[in-house]
Amino acid sequence: MAFQSPVVQLERNRECLTDWLRSRNIHLPIYGAVVLAYPKQIVGELPLKTKLLYPYLIPSFIKNIPRNTKKLDIETFNWLSAELLNSHQRFIPDPICETYDVKFGDFQTGVRCETCSRFGMIKLPRTWSCPFCNATDCLAHQRTLLEWFLIYKKDITNRECREFLGIEDIHTAKRILQGMNWQSQGTFRNRSYIMNFDNNHFAQSKGGIFIRQ
Ligand SMILES: [Zn+2]
């Protein structure tokens, strides 16, 4: 699978950050580098002007950035740090199937067991059970539904939920979907649920959520 050139991505990010700083009347030079997360990553064509790094080289790259003049006083620095944090927005990528034209059938469905990594956890009252290693996980559906939104599309119907989680009962699927407290659209058979990434269950600690069956 080929991704957009990292050099183009870097330039775009650099431009966005420059604009963001300019809009706050801050003028700082931006030094960029492409960092390859894994040694096995391949770059099709080596960029001529862009610095390419492995993670362990980041500290020395930062140390070698020229710092001849003081650009920010400590007050502005602290204000800018707070501004950066305040402007942070969670990145929610478009579903992989939409972005890369991958077919629905190319993905393994079912609820994956976190203990043994196999697919096919079975819905029991109040929890999920793994038929291979007997592990139970009352939150397994939440993780799997998050994967749905990242893989397929931004909403999910009852039928799709049953197919994806591997459950047969329409009422169980309804309870699971309603228990997520997502917005819904349409009625009856056409009803679909839209995940709210800002108010989701996934950031909560384990055991915080319980779907009553
Ligand atoms: Zn298992």
C-alpha cells in the first residue's frame, strides 16, 4: 500500500504550523524532518532536501538546530505552549475502506480476544467469552465497534453490528448500540448510530462501562 509522499506531508504540516503561528503574530523558523518509525519502512525515492531520521536520531537533530538568537521570552514561550495545548484537536482519520478503497470482505470480522488475539469471542449475559482461552471481557464490543468506525464507515446499523460482532440476536445488538449513547439517525430498519469520538467510552478506564443484558 502506498501512502502520500512523506515529504509532501511534512511540507503541508510545516505550512499549517507556520500559518498557525503567524495568526498569533509569532514568527519562528520551523525545522522539519521525516521520521521513519520502523527500520523496515521503505521510502520509494530518497528526498533531496528533506532530512530523513530514525527515532534514535531525533535528540541529536534537535541539538543541532541553530539557536543563535533568543526568539521568545519565557512569558511568551509559556503562553505559546498553552495555546498549542488548547488548539489540540483529536485526529480522527477517515475510515480505511473509504480512503484506500479496500473491500469490506477483506477484513476479518468478529470480536477479537485481547488475551490470545483470536477472533470469535462469544456474547454471554453481561460479558464476552473466548472459546479458545476462556478469557472474558465485558468491554470487548466497545473496542470492536471502534474498529468498525476506523475501518468501514462513520455509522453502523443493527444488522451491520450483528454481522461485525458475530451475534445473531437483534435485541442484543440493539442493547449494545443503545448502551453506547451515540447519536442515531433514521428510524426502525434504517436506523444507524454515529459514533461520538469526543464522548466515547474508549478513553474511560477498564470496568467503567457495563452493558446490562
Ligand atoms: Zn482468547
